[in-house]
Amino acid sequence: MSEQPREDVPSRKKYFYPIIDTLRDYLIEYDREVKLPVQYSDLLRFNLHTPLLNKDGTDTLWQTVYYDQSEMRELFPSLTYIYALLHTDGDIAVMEHLSVARIDYCTFGNSRPFRIRIINKLNDNYDHFYIKTADASRVYGLELEHILSPNRIIYLSNGNTLIEEHIPGLPGDVFIDHRLQTSKFNQIRICKEFVKFNERCFARLLGDMRSYNFVVDITPDIEGNQYRIRAIDFDQQSYEGRRKFYLPHFFKENNVLVNLGMKYINETTMRQYQEEERSLISHRARTAALRLNKLLDVMRAEEISPKEKVLSLAADLGAHHNSPAFKHCHNMGQILTEHLSIILSRTKLI
């Protein structure tokens, strides 16, 4: 992270790529593909929407949507069943005290997601899940997060519909604005986690991790807090053609974290944290080698980025790694395979 941070933005709105048969077979094998009672298109039948405001009255850019009574009678029980599928393998015994409290729709995201709020009528506790249009890039991103990161991911697929669990945490931009004024000890831990998050994103080529596309999970510890940065947007998995797009410290939205790191972390310590994270990624890759190799096999047979971006990233990573291997890469799956191989081969195994 020693290079000067700068703005790096996507060149255009991302293309959608369908889930091909081989990827569908992979999802079936690993219990991601299930028959759903509701498809994404069913949720588009709302007849009214109103802006969703936060506690201080600011527009959240989400719309709360409403349906006819006949639609609600059919839709809402199906949504509580999907929640049960996510969390209890479809055990309907837990559904009696659950109901749909609200449905929100986001029009500015690539996947135009619906956010479903499920409430427990016995204690008013609530949880969320998301229904999105299935995109192959996002599926690869979710799977790589599940395999190579310290976080397990729950999601389901059916046809053109993708169901995702809610990932808890404080939105990164909110965290930067309101939670950085803490002890020096906590700030150092925040810097350490940002370095490790930066390394995770680059290793698996997850792009566009500016502050509003990740959350920060804060865990009180014996002394101070522990921090875990978690990606929540996987649309830009192996899509853009610039190496820096896969390094969160190059986005201006993350400059505050970068500057904090420059204040507290020297080059030697940063290299230590990077090596620690690469070692953990290597360990996870070896533990799940069969699953990872099957995923990469499917990914190498599919186009998930325009050809010009593939050629650009291949040249950029070839120069970065000083390796001729990328000259033979014709899609993002091949690039990711070579990139991961080089990174893990240079890692001191734990």
C-alpha cells in the first residue's frame, strides 16, 4: 500500500452475464441451487413505492414498495419460506411466528435488489435477506468469498434469481465518518485489518471495494475492539481491466483509512500483515482445493468480462508479477488462475 492513493472508477456500467449450464451444475453439486417459490420477476409487481428515509430524514436511495392484497397473500408466505430455506434448510416449523415486515427496492445498484425484512412476532426482532437478478460474476464472487475469505456466505440460486443473506456490520462510509475517533490501540487494529482486507481483495480479484461496498464488523475484546472488514458487493468480481481497481486503497473513498495506516504502520509491519493474510488464503485454498479447482475450471470456460478488459488486465498483471504467463490468458478465469497461482506460490505456508 505504499503507492499514492488515487481515484479509480469503473469504465462503464457493468454487463450482466447469465449463469451457464456448467456453473449451474456446480451450484447444484454444492447445494446452492434450489427450487424457489418466488422469482425476482414476481417482486416487480408492486403498485406503489415511497422513498425510504433514515433516522435523520435523509433519503437512503431505497424505495419501500407495496402490493395488492391478493399479491401479498401469495407472496409473503413464500418469502418467509425462503428465509427458512436460508437459515433452517426449509424447516417450516419456525415460520409460524415470522412475517414480512417490509420490502425495499434499490434502483441504483447493478442487480436492482429487493431487501426483505422478516420480523419475529414473538419479540419484534428482525432480520433481512436480498433477492436479486442472478449474474454469473456475482456468483463467482460469492463463491470465492466463501472459499478464500474468513467469512462463510449463505446464498441460493434458482433460474435467474439469486437469494442472499444479510451481511451484518456497520457500512464502511458510516464507520469512517463516525467510528474512527477511538483509541490509538483500536486505530492500529483498524489499519491492520484494512491491509489484510486489501490483500484478500487483490488475491481473488474482487473489485470496486470503496467504503460503501463493504461493512465493518466490530467485536469487543479483552482490550479494545477487534475489526473485520467484509465485502457486501460482489458484482465486480474479475471484471475490470486495471490492477488498481482490485486494490481498495486506491479509491478516494478509502483515503482516510489509507492515511491512518500511513500514520501507524511502517513498511515492515505492512509486509508482515500482507504475508499473514496470504498464508491464511493459501491455507484455505489447500483445505478447499477440490471445490476451488472445480470453480476455476468452470470460470475458465466462461466469458465474464469484455475482451478489451481481459487483455488490459492480463498485461497489467503480467507487468506487476513480471510473468509471461498472462500472455496466454483469454478470459478472466484464466487470469485469476494464474494470479492466484503466483501469489500462493510466493507465500510462506503456515
